[in-house]
Amino acid sequence: MKRLSSQLIITESAEVLRNSVVQLTETGIFYHNIFDKNHETAHTIFYNGIISPAIISVSKRGINISEIEDCGYELIQIGNLGEKMAAQDKKIIIDFGTEDLLIINDLLKKHSNQFHQFYSPDFIIACTASPKLFLKNTDKLSKNRILWSGTNLADKKITGQTSVSIV
């Protein structure tokens, strides 16, 4: 059993939690508010950043793009963020084109100048929770959590220092 906490935790259902713990057990993933019922925080590892589910690549998973568009989402490839996001009011899915965290970290640095417009929880949801809605078999998803470190937690923005790692 692993117990993790950070300033913000994003769930599979796109909820943004504060003052919470994510508990990873063999039977499932559970979220607890630290202040509810004097919840125990012993044996909890605290990380500086945002904890989320695994990053999902639409192209890598073979998700049908027309199905995404029919549900009112717009698929945006990471290289096209700047031009697509200027007047964006649709729900979006951001695709890195890979689930390899080393490549994703390179892409985050390469395209960092486009991220100042993003509210970091929305960006992370668009890479993790939103694509999950279109997966047929979610059992094959990693139960690992991703730590988004180097985000501006005061303004909740993705920055040039943002990187991802498994926790």
C-alpha cells in the first residue's frame, strides 16, 4: 500500500482535490481528505507538485478521433497547442503522441513557451482524465501516479520547469 499527497491531486474522474491523500492498494485507488474524521497522515509521502493518473496518448492507444469529436471534445497534438488554444472554449484532449515520460519531459521543455495560457489542472486533466473516457479497457492503465513538479502552484500554471515522473 502506498499513500501519497501533494498540494493538488487530480483523480481519474477529473476532480481536483486539496488537502487529500491518494492511497494505492491491491484492491483499488482511494482518495481521502486529510481533515475528514481526523484522517491519519502517518506513512504518507508528501510531494511538491500535482499528482495525477497516468498520461494517456490517444494515438498510441488507438482511440477513434471521430468518436472524440462526436462527444464535443477537440483533440490537440502537443505541437499545435499555441494556434489551437487561443480562442478555445471546447473541451480538449491533449496528446503527446507517446506515454514515455522522458520524451514527454523533452516535449514539455520544447513547447514551454505555449504553456503560460494554461491553468495547470485543466492541462493535466486534458492529458490524463479526459482521454480515459474514450478507452474501452481501462484495466490495462497503469495504477502508478504521475508527479507534475515545477509547476507554478501559486498561479496554477505549467512552466518551462514543469516535468513529470512516476511516484
